Amino acid sequence: SLTGWQMEAFKFIDVEQNTDEWFDLRGGRLTSSKLGVIMANFGKSFGEPAKKYAVNIAIEQITGNPIASTYTNDHMQRGHDQEPIARMMYESEQFCDVTNGGFFESEFIGCSPDGLVGDDGVIEIKSVISTTHFATLKRQNVDPAYKWQCIANLMFTGRKWIDFVSYCEEFPEDKQLFVKRLHKADLVEEFKMINERVEEFKKVVESSKKLIIESKYSI
């Protein structure tokens, strides 16, 4: 059951990822893809990456404009190009249809999973290089780099399970896809941790906003 800020209704918006509307929706919100940044050092004070992220969210909330990121690299481009292939392979192997993940939003939080499966499922696809995929196969579990994103997507969408999907086209055809399912019922403690950390992070965002708004021109 959801408590505290989680009681805010998460509204689903059927929008495509990486469109102008999608970027606008992300502005001023903590997104699940960045949750790992704020979950780092859990139980201790926030690190520099989390503090910088709080400043960006504060600016977006004040101005109403998302801070554009023009950053891209080969790995990100690979993900955009190969995600549809991985999705089709997943649908074929799991005998299901994946629908648009859209954007789930509350006042302070947003998440955009890579797809929805029926009424209960959600998926997160990562198209990765061979050594990363090999490490995941060896681990037989979610890549730790995406652990909190997956858990947050499950939590914020309110669904019952999430499939983490690792895809690598360089591998033998029957080994290109690895799927690990996480169940909501098994993640009660992690949900509590997210709940606690988000509350702390909101305060950092608010103090950043206060400083920006009350700062004076100086010479």
C-alpha cells in the first residue's frame, strides 16, 4: 500500500519518449531514471551528483522550463536504435503485446517505462555492449546500474511486476535477450527506502529553490 507522498495519484499520459511533450513533462520532476543518483549513499547525506540534480529541478520548477540536455553518446544512440528490436523479440518470446510506456506523473515525480504489458506488467529495456550483457548473464540478475530505475518504475506505475530486459545483438541469437522479473510483493523494503529518500531529496530541492529566489544581485 502507498503512503505519504505516494498517495498522490500518478496520472498516465500516453506520450512517446524523447518528444518535446515528453521532455516538458519531465521538467521540474524527479524521474525514475535518475533515482540511482539520489539512492546512492542511502542513510548518509547526498553526494554532489544528487545536489546538482536538485539544483536543476529547482531551476526547472522556478522557470517552468526543462533544462535541455544535448548530451548523447554511442551507447545512448545504440539504445534508441535497438530498443524496437529488443521489444519485438521480448513480445515473441513472452507471447505478449507491449504497449507504449508513456509517462506516469505526480506533482514531484515522473517515470517513463519502456513499455506496459497487460494490466500488471511493465518493462525496462537496456541495449548494451557485449561485456555488459555477459556480466548480466553471469549475474543472472538486474544490472546494478539500473536497479533503482526498475524498482522505481514498478513502484510509481503501481503495477505488480517489472521485467528488466538486457539485449545485445552481438551475442548468439538465442542468448541475445536476458529477462529478469521483479515482483512488487518482494520489494516492500526497497519501496520504504525510496519513500524516505524522496522526502529528504524534496527538502534539498526546496532549499535550493529558496536560495535561488532570495539571492540578490551583488557587485
